[in-house]
Amino acid sequence: TYLVLDSIRNQTQDALKEQFAFDVLMGFSAPSKYLPSKYFYDAKGSKLFEQITGLEEYYPTRCEFEILSKVGSELAEFIQDKPFEIVELGAGDGCKTKVLLSKLLESTDAFSYIPIDISESAMADLIVSLKQSHPTLTTHGIVGDYFASIRHLENTSDNRKLVLLLGSNIGNFDFPSAKRFLHSIWKCLNHNDLLLIGFDLKKDIDVLTRAYNDKKGVTRAFNLNVLTRINNELDGEFDLNRFSHHGMYNPRHGAMESYLVSLEQQEVHIGALEKTFEFNPYEAIHLELSHKYLLSDMQKMANETGFNVLKNWQDSQGYFADGLWQV
Ligand code: AVI
């Protein structure tokens, strides 16, 4: 079973919809239009993201899988005190985490696993598949966003914790927000608690560009799904054929940026907002930032948010890194 965090449960569907409507209103009224990337992850978006993680061009998941398959036993050495909790923020389908859990279980079974994810359907699937793959593991899933995750960390027992923030999820925050988020994790943890955090590393720009512009068009569908959500949930009238997906690397910011670009002058009505928004030809909606890091950027981020870096692991291509940070 899994728990839908109170913060989500207490808000009626209507309130969530109102928040979505408000965020769309803010994003489309801004001088440069944008939408927050958390709206990618409804049931369909989470499935599309799972598909992305299996794409040939999308290397991060494969690289981190390689790292986690190697580090499991080493990681067990850092966790001497029993019992402990593994809390994963943004667990998704848990595919990479399962390999880590299996490796840890070879050394100890004195831990429970607490995956947290914004998508209720992804959580339901994860709990079912964990029952099959790891039947003896104590698991408590929680549905909630990152801020709910922080509240969970604040309110849990004094058990030793290992927090997982994998898949370069931290890359989707801008730097000030990433620092604030990591520092708030640090504040919730006790001395010696651990954070295993994944970073996508800076690399050849063509490799990056391909990863966010796959041939099968899954990333395109992932981005366009946000407009489908507005159509379905907010009574929007977007014609998806009138927007194109644009994923590009910004070397000044060291980040992949995704946009939907309006292919023509158009007006789009959104029923729930009782408002029509105008899109100029080639006007962009900014959807996502995906920062790429150097090992020195990771070190800096750890220092600035209170953590000590115990260890860094990289995949064999040097594309991705996981850092083990300690409070
Ligand atoms: C979830 N996150 C780390 C992914 C990334 O690479 O920034 C989301 C994604 N967007 C397009 N492809 C994958």
C-alpha cells in the first residue's frame, strides 16, 4: 500500500486543479511564457518519461544504472548503524533503485524503503512491482511533491537515513532553488545521515542535444503532453500540431532547455481561466531546464548546502556521477 500525503489528500481535486490553473495563468501571462516542469508528470507523462529512460539516445538512466550496480556493496559499508531508512525523492518507476536495493540486501536487511513520487499512478505501479521483485522489503510509498518530501523528512523518526535523489532530478531546479532544496534536506537530517545524489555531467553538446531530441519523438510527446493536460484538465483548446518541440543546450547556463514553439500566430482559449492567450509566430513556452555539472560544481553545491562529500562514482563513459554526501 502507499500513502497519499495529507498535503495532497487534504487538497481536493478542485484545489489541485486551481493550483494548476493559477500556474498556467502566471506562466502564460509572463513576458516570456513558461510552465513549471512538475506538470509533466501526470499518469501519461510519467509513462512517457519511463519510455525516455529506455531510449538509445537518453544515456543518463543507463549510466546511473551502471553506477548503482557497482556501488551497492560499497555503499553498505557506509551504513553501519541499524536500522535505517532509505527515502527516495522522485522515485518514478524505481528501476535503477531496485538494483541498489538488491545489492544492499546482500549485506543487510535492517532497512525500510520509502519512495516518494508526485505521480499516484507511478507509485501504485512501483509498489506492485516491488512486491514481486523484493517481497521481504518493508516499503511505505508516499505520493507527494518535493516539498511534501521535505515535510515527510522533518516528521519522521530519528532512524538513520539514506536519502536518494537520483536521475539528475536536481538538474531540473535552477541553481538558487537547488541550493534551497538541498539545504532544506540537510536541515531535516541528523548528523552522519547520507544523501546519494545523481548529477548529469557536462559533455559533448551533440550527445546532449540528441538525448533531448530523440528520433522516435518520445521527448517531443513528453513535452506536448503538458498542453494535452491543459486541454483535458482546464478545458483548453490547444492544437498540438501547431507547436513544435525544441530542445537545445545553453552553454552559458550549462543546461539543456526545452521549449514548445508556436508555429504560427494563434489564439488559444482556456475554459477554466475564461481567458484567451495569444501566441506570436515562433513564440516559445519554456518548459524545462536540465543543468549539467562538473565534478567541481557538485563539490561546490555540497559545500554551499552543508554537506561533506564522502565519495563520487562515475560510469565508464564519464557521462554521469553519483555523489555520496554526509551531514
Ligand atoms: C527527470 N529529469 C532528470 C529528466 C532530465 O533529463 O532532465 C527529464 C527529462 N526531460 C526530457 N528528457 C528527460
